[in-house]
Amino acid sequence: MAVVINQSVKRMKDRHRCHWAKTDLAIAYHDSEWGVPLHDDRGLFEFLILEGAQAGLSWETILRKRENYRRAFDNFDPKRVAKYDERKVAKLLNDAGIIRNRLKINSAVQNARAFLAIQEEFGSFDKYVWQFVNGKPLRRKRDTPVLPHTPDSDALSRDLLKRGFKFVGSTICYSFMQAVGMVNDHEPTCFRYREVAQ
């Protein structure tokens, strides 16, 4: 039985993945979440906040702190985060489990308020954000390099900034779009490229 399990684990490790999925944590995230179309508003809010928190840092750092973020930010409930006051922000600034950056923490609160305004206007954040790719994931073409941003992420960034969001530059927006499956940026040789496309 142990031999069968070991062979199965080896097969999983031997699969061709995107070049950045090297650690166990990154591989688990890559294989189960990254690039999978996401339509749940709570999940979209989580990625929006985490991508902003990542600015200037590695995604691996954020993945390691993800559970701490979920605890600290009330499981990314935008209604609760929108009500955070200075006392709560001060508490978050003392939380070693997250990135203790005042601008990023304040932006999460501001973004929660702007997020709720979009839900009110469009019925859901999902409906709003997916319109930037006409409701269907964009697909990376073979032999095309991954760019830090695209015209679609430029448009999303401009609109979010206009609506009062912070830490939503075009590069952050493109990372968000990759994470939530608005674009399938798995390398064409990666085993997830076809799986995610289906």
C-alpha cells in the first residue's frame, strides 16, 4: 500500500507545472486554485486583498500568511471589514501573522467599502469584474510571454481606482485576474493548462 501511495506522490511531483510552482505550498496552490474560474464574491474579495498585500513581496510570503489573514480579516467578509475602525486597524498593525503595513491595512478597509458599493450597483462583484473579460476566461497563447499587465488589467485598474479602491494598479489587477481564472496563464505545457480550460 505504501508503495502505491509513494508512486502516486512521485507522479504528482513529476508532472510538468508552471515554472514558479516549486515549493510544496506553491504546488498545492498551483494545482488546486490558481487560474480556476472563481465566481464567489467572498473568494474574489479575498484575492483582491491578498494581491494588494503582496505588493513588493513574494506570493509565497502571502500564501504562508493566508490563514492568518483569514483569521485577522474575519474570513474576508467585506461587510465586517468595511466596519473596521482605528482601534481594529491598530490591532491589525500589532498582528505578526499578517503584513503589518498601515497603507495596506487601511486599503483593505477602504476596498471593502468600495466592494460593497459595487455589489449594490451590479448585484455582485462577480458580475462586475467578469465583464472585463466578457464573462469568459482569456487564454494564454502558445509561445506568448506572460506580461506584467494587459489592456484588460489596465481597464480594470482604471475603473477600480475611479471607484475608490487602493492598491489596484494594473500589475496587481493582472495578478488578481490570473489567480481567479479570468485569464488562463498556465504555461501551455503545464498539465493544468488544459484542465483549467475545460
